[in-house]
Amino acid sequence: MSRQPGFVPIPFHIVGKIMIAMGGIGSVIVLISTIGGWFEVPLIVTIFSIVVILIGLYLIFIVPRESLD
């Protein structure tokens, strides 16, 4: 099976898991900091964390896994 020119075999499911972990950790840090009253977090930071998690889920479940053979 020939690959398209410029094809780079990136394991998107692994990248997706990393993005979900980063977004989740960021959300927890923001939540703890807000509850603790140390600082006020702009809404855009929370939205960014949610977007990172959603992109990670997209990479895991929607993007097809390519065979490296």
C-alpha cells in the first residue's frame, strides 16, 4: 500500500491522550486556585482548557488510526 506524499505517521491517539491530560490538569489547577481565592481566573482560561480536552477526544475517537505497514 503506497502512502501519499508528505504522509507523516503521527500516533494521534497518543497525542489526544496527552492533550486530555494537559487540559484536565489545567482545569484542576484553575478550579483549586479559584476555590482557594488566590486569584480570579478569566473565563477564557476555562474555555481554553475545555477546548484542549475536546480536541484530545476528537483525536482519539474521530481521527482514524493509520496502519504503519
